Amino acid sequence: MITPIYLDFNGTTPLDPAVIKAMYPFLETHFGNPSSSHWYGIVPKQAVTKAREQVAGLLNCQPQEVLFTSGGTESNNHAIIGISRLLADKGRHIITSRVEHPAVLEVCRFLETRGFAVTYLPVNETGRVITDTVEAAIRPDTVLISIMHANNEVGTVQPIGEIAGIAARHKILMHTDAAQSAGKIPVQVDELGVDLLSLAGHKLYAPKGIGALYIRDGIDLPSFCHGADQEYGRRAGTENVSSIVGLGAACEIAAKQRETDAVHMATLRDKLQAGIEDAVQAVRINGHPTDRLPNTLSVAFADHTADRVLETIGLHVSASAGAACHSDAITISHVLTAMGIPEKWAHGTLRFSVGRMTTHNEIDAALPVIIDAVSTPGH
């Protein structure tokens, strides 16, 4: 059986072969607990330390500012709920945007049931937050601004540096979800000006179930999981050593070849976009035309439904939809809704995302499949 061409790298990435190689000894030989004081704990402990340094190298921060988590969702929960607990006496207002990942939006909705107020900022038609709206939303009781670095659906990159500057002037902490941006665009915390930043390993050619949270020195974030004193006492539980090693290796690779990878991905993304636009008349590109991830193409086909197009191409190309069909109803993503994309286009929105392993031959093979599927009315 011929496997479909994989164009859903924003959904998850395969493991990089070098990541697998780095992990393997900790799945077979070095099985010890890094908290053990005997011989079997030495190498695992050293490996966790090295991985923390590798993640810090990608983020340009201090190793002690890196906390290992189970993934981007936990990192977002820990950051947002942690700050809300830490600063509840100072204020109970949080600012975020309408296009955040559910791992942020659902946390904010949870906090609303606990007496917090949340402002959900609008975005323009390209999916970007307007910085003036950030300033206008700030209240005396605002304790946190959480805006994603880059959108997972349309690839739009937010002006995090500007927003963080506004937060700093008002002495408000700033968090960003960088799950989609790490490895594709720079994620150095000093340049972004953020106080907290979330990473997800499986968006970065590392395993699923591992992530990291950057916490700027001086922020005494409460423990997220209680027990022993792993992760500087902030997250109890025996470390997932093999996956931590994998995340460290992935971050080191990303730090070394991000620019090369970005050029490769942008070239293939643009080739896919040009091929579609040349062959299909009723087509629209969603997201910012320039300030977007180099690998992401959100494309809308008029008078089509995304799920049916995906069914048509599914044996040949794997991608994702911007709208989901349930029985007789079509649910449009909250991102496209916030951007004001007309239903005519939103219903037929697909997201194609290329990666480090994508080849020119794969784009050449995928194009006629996609074009044929959207050339038949009513799909």
C-alpha cells in the first residue's frame, strides 16, 4: 500500500532520525531514575541536565528557567493558571485573543468560572491582533497577557515583541504559546520580551507527551503537580528521561538549522500555493500574506466543503480542515470566524503544512490530486 503524502506537519511532526538516535539508549540501557543516588541514576541525570541546556540554547535563556512538562497543553495550563494563582491578590483580569489554541482558550474559560475576567481581543482579516486593542483592554487589575506566537491554522505570526513591550510598560506579565513557531521562526525570549513561553515537542520533531515551559527568573510560579521535588520543586513526578532527551536533541537541531529549514519549507509552501492558484479560479489564501509561518498554507475553495475534499484526496494526500462537518451541520473553526472569513470560503478551507522532510516530488505529486478534487463542483 502506498502511504499518502503527509502535509499536516502543524498537526504533528514525525520524529527526526537524530532525535530517535539520541533517545534510544534511554529506552534500552540507561533506564535508571535520575533522582536515584546510585550508579544507575548518574547518566539519566546528566542527560536531563544536557537536554535542559539544549532547550535553553534554542530559547536563549538560562537552563534553570526551563521546566519540562508533558506538552504544550500542560505548559499553557501551568503558565496561565499558575500566574492567576500567584497574582490573584493583585488582580483577576487576563487578556488573550479570539484565535488562541483551545489549550489557552479553555484555560481562560475555566478561570472565568473561578471569578476571573477575561478579555478576548479581536483580530483583523489576516488573523493579527491590533496592538492598540491590547493597550485599550488593560485594566488596573490585569495580571497577564497571553497571546500565541503563531497561529496553528492560518500561520499568522503575532507582533509579540510589541505586545510584550506594552505589557512591560504596564508591569503586566506576558505569556506566549510558541508551540507552532519553534523551529520555524526565531523564538528567543529576550527578543520576544516574554516572561513565559510554551513549547510542544511533537510540533518540533520530538516525541508526543513532552514539552517545556520557560519561566523568567524571579517569577515564583506555584507547583503544578505536587509530590517530590523534581523540576526545581515546580512539577513533581519521575522525569520522562527518553522524551526529555528527544526534546533536547530536537531543540539543538532546530537552533542549528532553523534558517535552512525555513527556506526549504517556504519554497515548498509557495510552490504548492502557486500551483493551486494557477489552476483554480475560485480560491482564497487565509492569513497574513507575509507575516506567517514559512510552512503553512491555509487555502479556501469556494462552493466546496473541506471534509468532502479531504475524503476525496485522503488516499493520496493528508491535510486538515478549517471546518468540521457534523451530520447536517458544518462547524467553522473559531479562528476563521474571528477573522471574519465569509462562510462561502470558510466551509472550503484546508490547511496544508509542510515540514523538514517534505520533498519537491511530493508537492509535484500532491498538486494534481488537490486540483482535481476541487475542480468538481460540490465536493
